[in-house]
Amino acid sequence: MRSIPIGRLVLAAVLAASLLPAPARAQSTDGEDPFPPELEADLSAGATALYRLDFDHAEEHIAEAVRKRPDHPSAHFFRLILIWYRLTYDSLLNRDQALEREFGEQAERTARAAENYSLNRDKAIGYLYWGGALGATGWYYVMKRQWVRAYFSGKKGLAYVKKVLRLNPRIYDAHLGMGMYQYYAATLGPALKVLSYFFIRGDREEAFLHLRLAESRGRYVRAEAAYFLWNAAMDEGRLAEAEEQVKALLRAYPGSPFMAWCEIQTLFYQKRWQEVLRKAEEFAVKAGEVAPSADMRNTYSLLLAKVFYHAGAAQFNLGRIDLAKGYFEKAVDQPAEFSGWRTMGQLRLGEIHDLENRRDQALKRYRAVLDLTDIWDSRKTARQRIKTPYQKTLNGGEAVMLSPLQLWNKDLED
């Protein structure tokens, strides 16, 4: 198994808060509901908008929840997760200093609200959101590569999650954080020997018990648990299982570009290039459609650069160099908050020009890469290509261009 970066371990202490509401209410020992009835409509609508990547409408609903109950940590935590999704929806390697600052400030705001709630109203509810806020603070430190701070924030957050389950085992949402932490602690690779000093241990089978409990009985973390199980299946190469998991997510969120992208990524990992292309074209068509109502935004275009890039890679892997070039050009031209797809598109176009024996054009592309965001060793690769023209390499007799997403762990570990 490949190594897991500390970033994902610390993130495991975050209690993600967007997903399918379940009808049964989980009461704390004091009789309080961790998700107050008066906030139900806004939190549910905000979560649904979040998975559609409709951040503006999600913000409106969550702001209304904060207005109704400024003392309750749930709405503050939902806003924290909203900021996290805005920052990372296209790539965990995205960098936006303003959003990162806002993320850190909101984590502190959520922690204060949760601490006050645990002291004055309900311990289990307070610890639920306090643990999540501390885990989120850990992720903020991960983005700043402050590993020791990240670890201790995540560890403290996990301790609060454990307290929630001791106080009230019926708050099933807390099982998500437990499962995520147990999974990554159990699957740490040799590249992270520094963590052995912290005596991190985990149990993979226990992790899946927690995750499946969160998926089946959680209130607001069902889809997040399902998404994590999909991601774990992808990491472990259980691609048929990953496909079933993502199909279930698509049934739950048929209008979500995020889930549609997950399906494309699954097909890409399975090397089903023709189906990648078919789904990519469907995705592009949806990006051009008018939103079905004034209460919804069409947000498919937010992920279009990533989709075009992978369609280009699929065409390349089918040996259709001209068609691949067209998709990579679209990836370069498509506006995107995360500029990494533009960088990688330029790099791939340079390689295609080399295959076409158009060395002058290839050099222009490689030099352009040097002026763009350095992502997935793009500048190092471009410098190598400037020195030596690209030649298609064969892997087991098959030319394969992998997704850079399969390499994102490496960037966080370096």
C-alpha cells in the first residue's frame, strides 16, 4: 500500500458536515438535538447546495442558520466546512491565502462556540463540534506545512470525538471522524516514520465499522462517509467497489458536478477510456445548460478544466494524439480557480508537439510552464523536456498517461 500523507491523517479528525439528513434524531443525554429543528431546513438546503458546488446559495442558508441560533455551534461548523470545500473542491493542492485565513478564523470561531456550548448547555453537542473545529485547525496547519501543530490539533480533536461517543453513542455522526482517523492510522506507509514517535496506531477493520455506521445511521454525514469509503476503495485499487459506491452517490445527488467528476475519475483509474470520454462529453453538455430554477446555479463549469484534462489523457492513451491535443487546449483555455490544470495542459501539449516533431512549439509550451503554478513537479519536468525532447514511454506494452491526482500524496509528503 502506498504511504498516506500526514495531511490526510490530520484531516481524519475533522467531522465533515455536509450530507444526507436522516429522519431519526439523535438526542444527547440532556435531551438536546445536535441539529436543532429550527435549523433543519437551512442546514439541509445548505448541505445540498454545497454538493452542487453552489457555494453562494449554501452561504445564504448557513448564514440564516447562524442568524437564528448564533449560540449553537452547528451552523458555525457548517460554514467552516463550506469554506473548506470552496478552497479544495477542485484540488487539495489549491492555494488561496484569503480563503486560508478565513478558514483559520472560522475554525477558531467554531471552537469558541462549541466550547461555550459544552460548558453551558450540552457537553456531547459541544464536544461534537469542538472536535471538528480542532480537526479543521489541524488541516489548516497541514496546508501551512506545520506538521507538529497539525498532529496535536488533530489528536485533541479526536479525543473530543471519543468523548462524544462515551456521552452519547447515539450521535452516529461522530463515527465518521473515528473511522477516518482509524483508517489512516492503520494504513500509514514507511514514508511517514516521523509519526512513529507519536505512537499512532489504527485498526483498518474497526475503521470500516465506524465508517459504515456513519454511512447507514448518521444524520448529516451519510454521504461524506460514503464518499470516504469510495476514496478508500480508490486508494486500495478496489475499483469495482469504488464504482458501486460512486453510483450510489450519484443517485443521491444527481445534479452534483462533484459526484459526476468522481464517476469520471473512477472510470479513468479503471482505464475505461471510451467511457471516460463519453462521460466527459456529457459533463461538458451539462456545463452549457441553463440552471433549472432561479434557486440553483449551474456549476459544472467549475470542474470543466479538470474534466477536459482527463479526456485529453484518455484520448492520448487511445493513441489519438490530435484529439488529445484538442482537449488539452480546452483545459488550458478553460477558466478555473485552481490553475494546476492549465499548467499540466501546457506540459502535455509540449509533449504532443515533441511527438509531432514540432520542437519549436514544444519549447514554447515548456517555457510557458515555467511561468505557471508549479504543481506535480511541473517545472522540473518542463526543464527536463527543454533539455531532452519527450518520447512516448511504454508500460507493459501499453502507453499510459496517468492522472496527476494519483500523485497528490507525494506533493504533501515532500
